[in-house]
Amino acid sequence: MPNDSAHGIAYLGPQGTFSQLAAIRFFSVEDEASSMQACSSIEEVFQRVQDGEVEFGVVPVENSTEGAVNNTQDCLLSTPLHIVGETVLPIQHNLLCAPNAGPDQLHTVASHKQSLAQCRDWLEAHFPQLTRRECASNAQAAEAARDEQGVAAIAGEFAAGIYGLQILAASIQDHSHNSTRFLILHRQPDAQERRDASVPSDLPRKTSLLVATQNKPGALYALLGPFDHLQLDLAKIEARPSKKRAWEYVFFIDFLSLDSEQSKVDELLRALRPLTTSLRVLGSYSAAQNVSAND
Amino acid sequence: MPNDSAHGIAYLGPQGTFSQLAAIRFFSVEDEASSMQACSSIEEVFQRVQDGEVEFGVVPVENSTEGAVNNTQDCLLSTPLHIVGETVLPIQHNLLCAPNAGPDQLHTVASHKQSLAQCRDWLEAHFPQLTRRECASNAQAAEAARDEQGVAAIAGEFAAGIYGLQILAASIQDHSHNSTRFLILHRQPDAQERRDASVPSDLPRKTSLLVATQNKPGALYALLGPFDHLQLDLAKIEARPSKKRAWEYVFFIDFLSLDSEQSKVDELLRALRPLTTSLRVLGSYSAAQNVSAND
């Protein structure tokens, strides 16, 4: 038992979410109720990890169709937690309803706002008459489909199993390449490294930075210079409000490198310091291998 | 009457939203029911302008605390409409309830998700026990506060007036610099120019671009080069999923120029073409004058 005695995994719940599935896949665990804790919000996942109630947190950070999950980015900005891993799940949405119900009895379709958005065209074509109801999660929608007559849910197969629902229509998302990327969080930056020791070193690593620059012309261009000069591949750049002053931004930047390029990464960070007003390394971890354009 | 016979203004409704207030301020109109049309979604505002049911549309595009409004960006991506103006409103949130109610009788606080987020700390400090209810808009929340016992709403003073509510607590947003930027949409790129002819030419113009690049290392850095070389000030850059392939992005770029710099702008666009796989000028319009860090 290490000094840091926290164990267990907090995920964005309730039971049956893609976050839970991501946690199960990433850690190759069975669903053990004792070690997996469902949280009611992204903020709560961060809080439980920070308070040492659990060792790891699992939250969605980006969907390939709908974009960044702002709450997660804002929590990365406001807490000292580290990113120690990532995993990507292909998101297959299904229209689910109670086993004894039929499509003609439906009056409402419930799901998370992002999932309703991801199936917007399909719903318009097949069930334009159903009232859309936004829920806090797909799993909560699945619960409603189980408990309320006439309510269908959009959720994954995993949730269908947990809530005992039938699949009325499978794979109804508008974009077949729909995937979500999840982050693994920890209080220590190298927590996952100890477990990852067996990973071959020719796989790319991803490093996540949180950067603020002076609000002056050319600042962003100057900031990207060192990435270009060192030929380090920018995987992602995302602007978010700094929350300190109106219309000032911070940048979330992910870049890729090989283990053999560690000296380049060190050089990059040295080159970035004078170009930024603040620079935080959020984490450096094995890049998910299934982030390809065809997922 | 011009050839294009559409008239009127569609805004993100219902009555009493900040979008309606933005429309009233931008066009310096009184609230004329005949010319102002409340829409139930951002998509509907775009649709009505596109279909020629109204001449102008008014939608929120960015909040200084919570960031971009994704629906608006996605509609800019998927429709051919032009941005012909922008306006910024300082957002003062208030806790509102029915005139005959008191704080002790409240069990729920309703508002749009972004507004609940913008008042998160204040609510935790003063009303931790209230159930949070997410509504499609602040105005819908105000309506609920009028009609349902024990429900308070977070909304602006404008909504308080329209729904006949009392202000239990004023200016409860966590960040005093909280502002929202709204876009004015039209089918023709120069619609507002005809009205703007009296605007002095030494005020900055904002130009909005929608850009896609090849997904290869250094592409974004190369793209920003011409802005730097021509010393055109980047006001904003925002990445959004391309929706064509997973993990490919398009960029929304706003930059500022003076009327006297039009030749620079032309040169910029010429320089950008070979660096992009697609480049659309979404609009060029008078920059809102109240976008300062102290708003």
C-alpha cells in the first residue's frame, strides 16, 4: 500500500454511462461496485480525486462531433489535478425503450443534450413528433425509459443492458465516426507511469499544456513557433475564457512526441516559458491508439 | 421596398431573453410585436432567415465566462448565412421570484445551463439547498417562476419586467465582467453596410473567417503567419469539429482591421487561400465598441 492510500475510481455517472465503460476498459477491470464510484457531475469527479476519496477519476473531455466538454476543461483550469491517461470510445447511440413498449406508444425521447444533438437528423427523419427531453446523462434517460410509460431513451448498448431496455433502433448517430475521448485523472503526475512500465516506448506520448499569453497581436503565432521549429505535432488547440478578464483566453494545447524525443520536449518547454504568462503541464501520458479518423 | 422583401427580426426566444434585448439595442427599435419574432432554438433563427421569413437574425455566439455557443458555430458551418453585425451586452443575473413569494418558500432555482454555471459560486454560498433545474432559456425559467410555487429563476432585469417578477437578489453572477456577444445574421453579406454608411471609418472592423486546413503538422502555424506578417490583430480563434471526419477541425477566426487597411485584408485573403483546404468569409462588419476587458 503506497503512502497515498486512496483507491478506487470515480466516474461521471450514473451507472451505465460511457464514462463508466471507459473506466472499465482503461483499467481492464470488471465492474466492481466496491472500487467504482458514480458521481453526479464532472465537478464531483474532480472533487473526489482531489479530496483523496478515490485514486483515479474518469471524465469525458471531447466528442468528435460535438467538440470539447467545457466543464472538464474548466475543472482542469481550476483544480491542480493531473492527466495520467486517455482513452477513446466509439459512441454508438441506440433508441431504447421498455421491453413491453412499442414505437407507437412513445411521446418523448430523452437523452443528454450532446446525444440528442448527435442524433438530430435521424430523429427528425424517423420520430419528428416526439418531444425532446434533455437529461443530465444518457444513463438518467435510460432510467426514465425504464420507469415512465411512453418515454424512449438514446443511449449505448451498455446502458440498455444495465437498465433492461430493448433496442428499437441501433446505431442512430448522424455521423458514423462519432467517438468520445476520456481523461484519466490523478493527484500525482506519474501515477499511471508505474502501471505503464510495460508499454513499448515507440508509441506516441501526448502532453497536455495549459497556457496563457499576453493579450497582444501575434502572441498566439509566437507561441506556436517552437512547436513548428522542433517539429512536434500539435494534436489539438482549444481556446477557453480565462475567467479573469472578459475576452481573455487560455489555450489547452495537446502535442505528440516519441519517448526518444524527450530532449525536444524539454527544449520546447524552455522555449515556451518566455512566451507565456503562465504555463502548466497538465500531464504527459500514452496517447490513445484508437484515435484515428475512421473510428 | 428592396427585391428581397423579407423584413423583421428573428431572435432566440422566448420573450425576455438577452437575445431580444440585444436585437432591440442593435436596431434601436422599440419592442414591436409585428417585426420581432421569438424562435425556440438557435437553429430556428437561422432557418427563418434562410427561408426569407425575416430579414435579420440575432443569436448569442460567445459568453465571456462560459465561452462559445456551439449551436451558433455549428449553424454558421452548415448554413450559407452571413454575419453583418455584432453587439455585446453586459449580463447581470438576478434571482427572481413571484411577487407574493419569499426566499424561505423556495425549493428550486431554474435557469439556462450557462446562467446556472455563471452563478454557481453565489448559489452554493447562499442557496445550497435549492434544486437546480436546467431550462432551455432564462426567459422560460422566468415563466416557471411566475407559474410554479417555490420556483425562483435566474434571469436579467429585462425578463423580470416582462414576467412581473420581483428581484430577490441583484447581480449575482460570479464574475463581474460577465458579457455576451451576439451576432446579427442576414442572407446578404452587405445588408447592414447600407444602414452603417454613417459610421465613422476610423472604427475597427471585424472580419470572421471559417477555415479548414490539411490535417498535417505545422498547418495552423503556417495559417497564422500572414496575420503576423501583415500585422492584422487576431481577435479570436476557435477550433470546432469538422463533422466530416473524427478529430479533424475547422477554425473560426476573427480579426480586426481599419477601413484604411482594406488592401491588407485583400492581401491576407490571397495569402491564406493556398494554406487552406477551404476558406469562407462569414462576414465583415463594425466591431462592437463595448468589447473591453472591463465590461
